Amino acid sequence: MRLEVQADNVVKRFGERELFSIQRLHLGEGERLHLSGENGAGKTTLMKILAGLDRPCEGQVRITPKARRWWSDRIHPAVIYLHQTPYLFAGSVEDNVSYGLKLRRCASEVRRKRTRDALTWARLDHLATQPAHSLSGGEKQRLALARAWILEPKLMFLDEPTANLDSHSVTTVAGLVEELVHTGTTVMISSHQENAVTALCTRRLSLAQGRLYETGFTDEAPYVQH
């Protein structure tokens, strides 16, 4: 079933300061969006609001279809947000990848198989038993992607996924993101850089002076009203 996000009249303030006011934003299935903007423009805050991790001061975000029997009415199990600096749990790479399936009480045999598949997908199978905190920056980013991939997301928000990565790591991350979008996952990428990852995007959005603008798109993509 298609998963879509509709944000209407979303306003975020901190005290008396209005960070942004967005009249309308629609995210459709399989879209690839590059969100740009200066530091402090509110890119991370906007993505967290869309992901259900933060609340707007005004307006609403609707995700359809709604999740059933989930512990939060705001956090959808098919929507995942990845921070610029991936949070790693104590333990091995394998432990980190399987963590989400443990929370969802997935059967141990199924969990082990899907964890192996995720490690292979992220090119981390040779590091399965290594402590997660011992990985390089690029490896940690791939671990974060594997931990998301295993949960079969329909929508992913990637916050500066290539910050401080070398060119080889950027290319590897781009390959994984490309595989995600080819399976129908909608991806929104916040990035200051233009590189192999942002080159995958077919919609270009810019958050500036509290407003969201469509700065360009390829293929067929809905228009952002602002």
C-alpha cells in the first residue's frame, strides 16, 4: 500500500522567533528529495516534525495509511529518521543491526536471517562481530542504514548522511540509498553538499528565511506550495 505524507500550515517557533512556516508539502511514494538551506534554517527540525519526532507549534502532518496497533500515534513504524551522527548501541555491529527487530519481538530465527541479509546488503558482514564503536565514519553510516533497512522502511529522512565522509564512502552510501529508492522507499536527504547521494534526488527543496521553496525537479514530481 502506498505511503504518503501531507503537511499543512506547519509552523515552528522557539519563543518569540518563528523558525519556519510552511503552507503545504506533499511527499509521495518513491520520491527522492534533496533539502538544502543554511545552518540554522530548520532543516533538521522540519525532518523531525515530518518523521513524528517533534511537534509543530501549528499545523499538522498526516501519514497515510495510518499505522495500526502501534505504541505512538505520531511515530509510524514505516518512517525512519537517521541523524547526522548515527547513535550506536553498546555491543557488536550485529547486535546494533538486530536491535529494531528485537523491539518488534521478531522470532529469533527470522531475526538472525534478516540480520545476516542486512549486513550483507550494507557490505558489513565481515565486521559483524566487531564492536560498533570501533567502526570508521563511513562504516557507521552504513551500519545506520542497515539498521533502518532491516525494518523495511517506506520513508527515510537522512540528515547530512555524507558529512565528513571521504569520496569512497560517499559513493558506497550513494549505492545503498539508490537501492533503497529502487524498492520504492521515499527518501528525503538534508545536505549542504552536492555529491553522488544528492545526485539521486529528483526534487530540490530549499528552506530559506522561514519558507520552503521548490528549486527544481526532474521526472514527474508534485509542486510544493509556499
